Amino acid sequence: MKTSSPLPLAVLSTTPEPVAVLSLDLNVDDNGWQQLLPAGLFRAVDGRPFDVPGHHWFIDADIAADLIALANDRLNEVVIDYEHQTLKAEDNGLPAPAAGWFKTMEWREGSGLWIKPQWTPRATDFIKNGEYKYLSAVFPYDAITGRPLRLHSAALVNRPGIDGLQAVEALAALSLNTTLTTTHPTEHSMNELLKKMLAQLGITVEDGKEPDQAAALAALSAQITKAATVESLATQVAALKANDNGGTVDPAKYVPVDVMHQLHAQIAVLSAEGNASKLDQTIDKAKQEGRIVPAMEAWARDLGKQDMAALQAFLDKSKPIAALAAMQTDGTKPDADNVDPLATLSADEKKVCLATGISEADFFKTKKGDA
């Protein structure tokens, strides 16, 4: 959450600038831990913070837990620079190299907030050689309670703002009248609420990352469209209920479901009967025209039941056989002049023709006594 009003900022080391700075002696324990803020009430040697009632900052285990949680929510580590150059770079145009970084922190009851810095080789040499003796913390704070709101940065300095604290570890505090983008506890809660809202839209946001705005807007648009559809359906249902006429149905407009089922069944039966009748007519006609032989009738009937159009297409392409057509006379002997003479030879007679070399036409004439 961004705020347009300037927040007081504690930078724990002395400086003529209108900023509160706190510093602690560089006193690293055997495991590399360094004290950053003292426990309880604390202030600078010149009496700051002047804008907080009682002129003290304050930190306890609960406040420290919030600071640690906010730092853990960030992807980036907190920077430790030299002489707070990170705050001055925009004004003086000079680089702000890091002396180290930290993210690992712990609260030690009665001692304060400790960090475990990762120093750069250059900063390590400065500290070992005594060229830097104090560590100065920078944090925005609540001007009513003096509670630190988050850790902005820290710096190696040589002008401590708090007397009697352990060396690189010195706290300096200034009241910085500059507008900063700060993370409040309420912003942390708001971020969690935003994540839950996006999760309801099917969007998961990984810790420390910003949500995909395009995806969020698309999901929200889809939900709005769905809501409009549901509202439209609800309106239609309400209209139908309003036109219900007390549960009565107009017989001129509506038919009972069982009646419709019976009607569909009857139509199906009539359709099947009609198809069967058409198939019979088609096959009878094909037999009369000599387009199919008797042995093909069963096949043609099965084909017609499955696909009448396919059967009709086959019959249309089949050339009529005159001899077959002559056999379809309902038992009436066909006119001899219109009968293919070769169609009257039996299979045995055709075999005789083949064996003797006599043509089937000559054989037929001999058989009839025309030779």
C-alpha cells in the first residue's frame, strides 16, 4: 500500500539531515549474528525521536515477529550499504555499493533483534581493520507508538546515534521527511486477502510475485459474464412462473409427454412399413427389368434395409438382362419372338455345344427342327 503522507524513518546513526538514524557497535557473535535493534524502549543520544510521545522507539517479541515475517515475504534480501548511500544516491548521484545483505533474523529476549549478514569481501576487510565500527538500521516507524513498521536498509557507519550499544552494531535514528513506499502490517493483510480473492478466480500467486493482471482481469470478466447469464436465466424462470396460469396447461399449445412418445412410436412404425413397402416395390421392379438375378434378391433386400439410396444407385447402374426380364411373367409363357433363343438352352445343352464345337445358335435351331 502506498501512502501520500511522509512516514518518519529511523536511520540509527547521527547526521545533520532531518532523519532518525540508530547505530549499534559491530559486535558479531561466534555464529555470525549481529545485533540490529535493542529490546524495549530506545532512542538516539540527542533525544530523538522528537515526534513520538515519550521520545522513544519501541520493539518487543511481537513487533520483531512482524518485521521478520515482512522480510520473509520479500524475494530480495535487505541491503547493508556504506554511510546510508542508498538514501543519498538520488541526490548526490554517487553509486551505492552494498557492504552486505541480510534476511535471516531472530529475536533474543532482553537483547533485541539480531540479523545474520552476508558481508562482501571488501566490507569484511573494513570491519576487520577497524575502518567501520557501527551498524546503522533504517526503518519507517509509527509516530504515535514508536513501533518500527519494516526494515528499509542498514549501513556501516562510524558515527553512532545510540550510546552504550555494542560495536558493528550501533543504532542511529533520524526522522526522515521523505515519501517512501512502505509495507505496513495492514498491507501484509491486504496482500493475503488479495491472494485469497484471486484464488477464488482460479489464479494462484506465488509468494513474493505479483499477480498476472491480464489473467486476473480475464478471469474477472468471465465471472461477470457468467453472473449476467445466471441473472438472465433467473429472469426467464421468473417470467415462466409468472405465466404459469396457476399450474394449468393450454391444450392448444402443449401436448402431454406420454402422448408425444406414443406419436413418435407410431411414426417410427409407419416409417418402417413405408420403407419396407418401397423396398419390396424396388426389388420387384428390378427383377422384372432383369437388373438382379434371384440369387441376388436376399443381398439386395439387406442392402436396401441398411441404405436404400445405395441399393437404388446399384440398380440404376445395372444393365437389364433380357433373359431375366423374360422370366418375370407371373407364370405366363413369353412370346417366342421376344425371347433370347440362347436363354432357353439348359446347362447340359450348353456343355454339349462346347464339347462338339457346335454353336449354341445352331444347336437351338436343330433342337427346334429349323435346321
